[in-house]
Amino acid sequence: MNRCLMLPRVWQPRDPETVCTRIQTEGPSVYFEITLTPEEAEAYALDLLVDARRAKGARASREWIEKIAQQPH
């Protein structure tokens, strides 16, 4: 599963014990806000890291296959 939703961090959450993310929807003052517990934020960040490593591996595999395919037989 790919995570395609970008959740930028808001630097000043209302509750200092939470992680607040804000997604701009229409303009600079129109946004959707999500508040996460520290545990939820860590889990989401780890999921993104796993996805990034998977994507890098897929890219490296594709590039290797393309390089092999271009070699004369």
C-alpha cells in the first residue's frame, strides 16, 4: 500500500502533547487538520519510511533491469 497523503507538520499544536498536521485544500487559509498522538505519528512516519525504502528498491531494480536489457547479447 502506498501512502499518497502528505501530512505536513504544524509547529504549534494546540496541545503540546500531540502532533498536529495540516493539509491545505483550496487556499492558504483553507485546510484540513489532523491531530495525532505521538504513537500514531511515529507509526505513520515508520510506515512512510518503509514505503520510501520499498520505492527505492523498486527503482533500483528497474534501473538494473534496464541496464541489463541494453547490453549487447
